[in-house]
Amino acid sequence: MKALNFALFQWMAAGYEPSSWLLPLASAIALGGAWAGMALMGWAAWRRPSERGYVMATLAFAAATAVIAHAIAASLNLPRPFMLGLSPAYIPHGARGSLPSAHAAVMFTVALMFLLRPRLRDLGIGMAAVAAITGWARVYVGVHFPVDIATGLLLAVVMTGVFVGVQRLWRRHVAPRIARDDLHARAPASKADQPLV
């Protein structure tokens, strides 16, 4: 597995002989991809007001995904390509654990959660494309291995599954109870409380 990861990195990354036109593009994407994702979420909340609650829930799950990804990376503390001398770091980056990629985990979580929602599916496709391109760019500039990106996607799948499970539990158990309590609160306590007309 390690040999395959290294071989894929050498095939995908700039290494010590970057392309003069591709490196600036990859660097811009590696640094700006997450901002593009945030802009897409903001656009979704602004242009589709009926989906704002869902977008906020997605944002909360994305934040939880980031915390989990950083915690896993810190506990595993696997080196990044530039830390092993396989490539320079073509963008500024700290020498901390690389697996999973928090960028990939967060962006793919948003993409998958948007894909689950019919009114946000088109934006989910766009977000998935941005996540994949950003993942490639972060490998190209030497701050991640391909397996880091794939593991980020796997964490996103798990987090999206957790979201679906929470959503089902809410709809099955919590929402009906709230509706019942609300109905009881609105119902008159006795005939004396009912209006005469």
C-alpha cells in the first residue's frame, strides 16, 4: 500500500521538476479551493432561502468533520511528502500529520450532503468537482499523498452516513413528539376554556 501511495504521488505531483504553467494554477487551487467551496455554500443559502436550514446543518457537519480529521491526523502523525523530501512544499504549510486530508474530508462532506438534497444536487455536483480538483492540487504542490485525499473522502462518506442516521432518528422519534406536544399545548384544557362561538 505504501509503495502504491508513493508511486501515485510521484505520478501526480510536481516533484522537483514542476510545470511552469501548471504549478501556479495548482498552487492557486490548493490555496483557494476551500474558499470556493465556502462561496458555493454562501450562494446556496442566499439564492435558495428554503434550503438555509439544511445548508446550516451541512455547515455544522462540515465543521465536525474538520475537527475529527485534524484529531485523526494529529494522532496518526504521518509525514507529508515535503517532510520526506519527495517534493518541496510549493505552498506554505505546517509540518503536521497528513492523513486524512481535512480539506478533502470537509469539501466532500458538503458535496455528499448537497447531493442528498434534490434542490441542492446541482451545487453538490459542482462541490464534488471543486473537492476533487482541490485534492489533486494539494497532491501536486507536495502537501498531501493521494491516500490522504482518498481517506478524506472516506471520512466524508462516514460523516454523511451519520448525518442521514441522525436525520432519520429526528424524523421518526423527535419531530413527532414535538408535533404532539405542540398540539397538546394548543388544545383547550377543558370545555370551559373553549370559545362560545
